[in-house]
Amino acid sequence: MDEAGTVDGGRARSRRAENTTFVCGHCQTLVPANTDGHYRNHCPWCLWSLHVDDLPGDRASECRQLMEPIGLVEKSGKGWQVVHRCTACGHRQPNRLVRDGAAPDDLDLVLALPWL
């Protein structure tokens, strides 16, 4: 995405459209949109995600398979992040924890993950 908020030759992309309610592909629970100002990309109850990005936020991946939570990392300026690994292609992606809002991440599950 460029500074004008467009991707791939000028198509507009709304970040608001990315922050929507979805059904978790792993546990089938209805996941509410995030309310803390960040975008939710994983289920707060099982921590699983979906492989939709090649680069963070680009929604360009054609894989679209489930991503398993495999560990935790700490990133400067972003805090703790859950690392997800795609069950199909092995792509790894850290994702910011959701600590506030309507459905924060299950802290017991987060703390059970190994540090990477």
C-alpha cells in the first residue's frame, strides 16, 4: 500500500474493512472485530490465524490455510507477539496480541506458548 492508501495499480483498500467479525477456521467460534484500535488477525480463544498476507497487511497470499500459534516473541514498539506458522506452506508471521477490547486474547493460552 502506498501513502494514498492504494495497492496494485491504484485499487483502494480500506483498513476498516479488514477489522471485521469472522468465524475462526480452527475452533469455529464467532470472533468479534477488535475494539482497541488495532486489527485482529487471530482468534482470541484458540489463537489460530489464517494465512492471508505475504507481507504484513497486504492480504496478497493465495494460500489461505490455517496458521498454528507456535510461540511468542517480543518486538520493540509492538510488545509480545504470537508467532503463527502456516500448516500448508510453513510461512511464519508474528502477530500483535490483543490485550484490550471486547475479546482479549486468552492469557493462559498465550503464556503456555514457548518463547522463540
